[in-house]
Amino acid sequence: MNRIELLPDHVKRTIAAGEVVEGPFSVVKELLENALDAHAGEIEVEIAEAGLKKIAVRDNGEGIVRDDIPLSVMEHATSKIRTAGDIETIQTFGFRGEALSSISAISRLTILSRTGDAPLGGRLLCREGSIDMGDYAGPRGTMVIVENLFYNTPARKKFLKGRAAEIKNIKSVFLKIALAHPSVRFTLVSDGKRELALEVSGSVGERIEQIYGKGVTGSLYHERLSDIRASIHGFLSAPDFLKSSRSMQVLFVNDRLVEYRYMGFLLSRGYEAIAPRGRHPAAILFLDVDPGLIDVNIHPAKREIKFFDQRYIDSLIQGLCRKALDRTAHRLTGRAFRQAAGPDAQIPRPPSSYDAEDAHGTGERAAGQESFQVYPSPAGADALLVPPIDPLHVAPGLFVREGNPGVHDAAARDGFRVLGVAFASYIVFESEGALHVMDFHAAHERIIYDRIMSRTEEEVTQELIFPHVLALSIEEYDSVIEHRERLGEIGFDIDPFPDHSVVVRGVPAALGRADMDTFFRDLVEALKNGTEADIEGRAAETVACHAARRAGDALSMDEAERLTSEALSGRHDLRCPHGRPFLYKMGKKDIERMFRRS
Ligand SMILES: Nc1ncnc2c1ncn2[C@@H]1O[C@H](COP(=O)(O)OP(=O)(O)OP(=O)(O)O)[C@@H](O)[C@H]1O
Ligand SMILES: [Mg+2]
């Protein structure tokens, strides 16, 4: 074993820097927060090569007093607190006096700054531990330039995720911080291209629209809860605005962007009554709390904070969800009332906005509805009446196929007789020796999906007479543009349009007359989490889901027969694209046994 020695200062600083600076996005976050602490009204971020070559953040804030500039890169040097106790009443983002010092240990750092009352500002060059001061004659404010990040920590550089992922992280932190500061103008330039520009806006709601797309606040409820010790307000999903990822869940505590590890869980619990599996509410939440009730100093990058009374905070978040869902309850009750209004009442097709929630592809909103079982089950025959959801829960042999894709009972294929449509959802047909119940939405989805994916149709694209302009969030815009060509292969014709919008000129012919707004909202959502490999499948699934006849649609006998014939043609797997079986078979023998006839 070697002798113990104290590490030299520069090694200590390099190691410590690793805790504060996880990637280029951390530098962007620290510099943005410094600019906000300096009360800037305008902040410009410029990055080159995903921030590894250069990150420059310019603000028009208060600036640093010239003589203090060299201090700003020293360890534990800060203008924001004076005593440890100050942390308990902290109003600024920074307080550790560590960010610039850490960044300077692993990059080439330049600071240009001038305060409003000084005729001349200062310029600091910080290179490999030595500093050099000069004059700066620029406008009031500060510009921090970070070059060659991680040049002396190759291991950290190696573990970065690749350029696209790092840019995505930078954009994400940039947009989240911008969310809480609508009165500040933010711009982001990447490799010379102006990527994001957020003009000053009047409210958080407006800022949300700038970031997530025009009109998006129409799908969010703004709720507020106040208490003596804390208050919380935020924008939460309406039921037709559930997302397939948690990327739109953000928490600010006293305007500080923080990660709260239970937030996703709390929101899922809050929305469990209406959110199917895999769907998540958006929640942009602002918690204002007495600084004495939180500890902001538990993480070197200030990413997490500690709540002294976590249950209290959890109850506020849950209370806010409840408030949002109370509105939903009124909407659902209204619908239920219409549905229950008797045979003369018009049976409403589920509003298209509800389709967005249809993650399992059932084609209907099942909330609060009775399950499949309508008759009391005779003793011993329970297995027959279990809803046909999970093959594992059904007596073996009751499903038409088990691990035998695409092959159907020959008798049913050749000669079937449709008996009718039950519950406006299932085609019931008889074939030799068996009774079949087929979920027609799921079957139709499968047929459409196969048709799109096989690309045998001559006319795959249906030109839109009126091209459709879609206002997207920046993130959504990026994913649509990224997958534009692949989407083109299955019939979409999409072009970029100003202000992170796209113009859609053509859609797959199979889409028919689906509602374009809801369709595209779902499509964009599906694409966001897709990989290059599964993008066409995801898009085809979404088209199929929107184009397929839905539960509740009136289906004529003729349509029922054609659909049954195609579904049983042997060309299709007997599962919907999401993998749910759509055909349930009861053999004559099984029925006889149920009635104790055999
Ligand atoms: N953009 C800026 N405008 C004005 N002053 C700045 C700016 N950036 C840094 N400073 C000054 O430099 C000091 C050091 O900045 P640094 O980010 O290292 O520490 P901090 O913000 O005080 O704490 P933390 O490490 O928690 O961020 C700050 O306290 C502030 O006085
Ligand atoms: Mg700071």
C-alpha cells in the first residue's frame, strides 16, 4: 500500500467538478441560473458541438464588479450568502459558490462582465489553473464562455451519450428553466443555427404555449391550492391530454427547477382513475414554500431538495390532482347521464378527444362501464364468462389460437354466419360447431395496420385538399422532422413550416376521414418515444387506431360480414396491433356443458 498524501488542489477541484458538472447540460443550467440570479431580462445561450466545443451564455443582468471577477472562479466564493443560516432563507438559485470554480477546473473559461455604473468592465481568462485579467468595454451584463469542456477528464467525456442526446438534454433544461421565467427572453443557438427563441411573455400559461404548442393550455387545467405554510399551483392534464411519457412533468420549488423522485408516482396515483397504463398526465407545478421548510443543499448540482415534511408536500400535489380531476368527474357524469337517458336518447359516440386516451386500443372509453359479464355465472362455468382479456385467465382451448399466429380454424374461415352485433362492439358469428365473438374495432385495426405495413396499395397517399398546419412544441417538431422520411414511406407528406409548425399535405390513404387534430396529436405522441426501427409500426398503429370502426359505431350486417371475412382470411394475425386477441370462441360442446346437456 502506498503512503497517504494530500491530493494537490487541481486534482481535488477536478474530482469535485465531476459532481457539479454531469454533462454540458449542467453547465447550461448553472450559467442560466447565474444569469437569472443577476436579474437578467434577456439571456442568450450559444453552443457548438453539443456544448463540448463551446457554451456561451450572455445576459443583460447586473454584472460582476470588476475587482470581484477573479473571485468568482475561486472555490466557495459567492455573493449570494454570507452565513450558513442564510441558506434557510435563500431566494437565489446559487449559494454554493462552486459552479464557476468547478467549470473552470475542467474547461477553458472566459468571463466578460460589466456592471451598470462602471465605465469599463473586466475580462477574465482562466486557463489550466492560471488566470489573466483584462478590460472589457461591452454592454452591461455578463458573458461566460466555456470551451473544451472535459478536455482534462477524458473518462467523463467518453461516458457522454452522443451529440444528439446531449443537445436534447441541453434543450430540455433550457426549456424547463425558461418555463418558470416568462418575463425573460431566452434564445438558444446551436452550431450557428438559432434553435429556440422565446420572446418575453405575459404569464407562465403563455410561456407554456410558446414551448409546448399553441392552444395546448386548452387541454390543461390551471389549479391552485393555498395553505398557511405553502401554496401550489400548476397546469395539469385534462383527460384528453394524457401523454405516453413523463417528459411534461416538471416541478419548481420557489421557482427552482428540482427533481422530486416521487412526483411521477404521485401523479400516476392522482390520475389512476382515468389514465390507462402507459399514459401520464402533464403537470407543470409550482410549489411556493417557506424556505425554512426545505433543504436545498443536499445535492452538489442542486438537482434535488429535501422537504422536511414530505407527506405534507405530497398531500398538496395529490390535492391539486384531485382538484383537476373533479372537473373531469363533472364531464364524465354529464356523458354518463346522456348515455343513461333511455333508448330514445342519441347514443353518443365517445367524443374524439377521448380517443387519445385509448392506449390499449380498445376503441372505447370504458371508464366506469360494466365488464363483459352480464349474466350471473352458473356454478362451475366461470371460466367461460371471464372477460376475454388475458388468455392466461381463460380455460385452455377457448381462444381460437394459442401461439399459432395467423392461422384460423378452417371451418370458421370457410363458412361463417354472422348473427349480429352485440353491445355495439362485437360481431357475433357462428361457424361449424362454435360460436364466436369478435371485437370489431381491434379486428379492423389489425386489418388496416397490415394493409399499411405491407405497402402493397398502389395509392398509399391521400392528398389533403386543405393542407393541415400543425402547431407543435419544439420537442415534437424535432421528432416529426427527424422521422419525416420514414413517415413518407407509409404515405405521409409532411414539410417543415415556420415557428416549429409542420404542414401536412398528405396522409396514408387508409386513414380515411379521421379527425385530423386528434389523430396528429396521438401520432406526434407516438413518435416521440419511438426509435428509428419502430417508427413506421408506431405510425401505422396510430393510423389503424383512428381509422378503425369504433365501439359504438353502427355496423351494418354487410360490413360485419366483410370485416369477418377479411379477419378470417388467414392473412392476419388474430390480435390487434397492440397484441390483444380479438376473437373469442366458444365450442358447441362448451356451451352444452355449461347447460349440463352433455
Ligand atoms: N451571470 C452573472 N451575472 C452576475 N454575477 C454573476 C454571474 N455569474 C456569476 N456571478 C457571480 O459569481 C459568483 C460565483 O458564481 P457561481 O455560480 O460559481 O456561484 P453561486 O452562483 O454563488 O453559487 P452556486 O455554486 O450554487 O451556483 C456569484 O455568486 C455571482 O456573484
Ligand atoms: Mg451559480
